Amino acid sequence: MPFGEQPAYLKVADDLRQQIADGTLPPHTRLPSQASIRAQYGVSDTVALEARKVLMAEGLVEGRSGSGTYVRERPAPRRISRSGYRTMGECSPFRQEQTDERVRGTWEGRSERVAAGEAVAERLAISPRDAVMCTRYVFRSGNEPVMLSTSWEPLAVTGRTPVMLPEEGPLAGRGVVERMAAIDIQVDNVAEEVGARPALAAEARVLGGLAGHSVLVITRTYRAGGLPVETADVVIPADRFRIAYHLPVR
């Protein structure tokens, strides 16, 4: 194949993608069948099938059992706001993850003591297999699941304190900054890194998407000086949300 020339299945996928983008194939319209694609573009069954697979992997179309493949409705992306400014007032796990004060939401969390894996241990500056409190959250806006979060806190820091369990005790359901302040640890910096990957099947099941569709992952670590006190992975559906940052300038 000459340099720069696209394979036939990508050319077909490009044309169908453009028809979806310009409204020629609007949402809920059935995608041309494999036989129709083969005849229209003069390609083989294999090429037609691969082109449809590309559009499905991109989340532009979805298969309906016994009916065919249809163009998915693409909601206008909404904003999830991040901020370098944290208050001690209404500091809940939801507010910790979504700093837009106009957005109201709820969450549910479940905690368990686990041994830190290598990646988590590195982020918390502890040894692999050290004990951490792992809390898994589901965040909702209205009845819609919008975010998942898994956090880890080193029990060398929080163990045998009133804040050992994030969702129990006198500060149940409060944010990391406030909970750590209660045990005389002053969180003064947070680092975030944003990446993307395909959704895992369990994540897609909760968030209402399809396994393999893209999610945004915020890897976040709270620190008191150089001491990491909490690290988390926040998972957000990439087709429904954008992440917006508002950071102070000093």
C-alpha cells in the first residue's frame, strides 16, 4: 500500500462518519446493511464489516439485537468543573469532584481495607502490600450516574482515627481536606493528570455506556506538603462530558 493511502474499510468508515456528522444519517436511523455497503462502495463483505466495526468502536452506532445497527444519539457534552480552590464549607465527595456550585448531586460509597498494589503504593509513597482504605463511589446528578471514583488512603495515616472510614464516623461524607484537618493534617496541594482509555465492562454497566467506549480518567493525589494522604481514579464518560479547569494564579 502506498505511503499515506488509507485502507478501504477506513475510507468507507470516513464516508459513513461524515454522513452521521452532517445529518444525512440522523440519530436512530438504521445504518446501511452490510450488503448495501458492499454494493454502494464496491467493496468486499470483509471491508464492509470492518467499516461498521470502526463506527461501533467510536460509539457512533450501536447494534440492536434482531434489528440491525443504528446511529446513536450524541448528547451535547456537559461540563464537569475542576478547581484549585477548595472551601471547608460544603465539602462533600460530590463537591470535591464537581466544583460547579450550580450542579447538585448525590453519591454512594463503599469502603474496604485492602493491600496496596504497586501503582497505588507508588502514588502514595508507601510499600506494595501496605494497608490502605479503598473506597468506591458512584456519583449521580439527578438519577443519572455521571462519575465513578476509586480512592485509596494509607492506613498508616488514617488508621485508628475517627476518619479512617470516609463514609462513617463524625465526618462521614466530608471531603478529604476537611477530614484530614480533623486529625491535624493540613492538605495544601493536589495534583491531577487526565488521560483516556476504553471503558471496562463493569464501568460501562454502571455509567450506562458500552464496554470499549472512551472514558476520561482523572488520576488525583492530595498531599500535605510532600506527604500523599489520598489518591484516586475518577472515571467520566468521554462522550457525555468535558472537563473544565479553573485554577488560581498567584
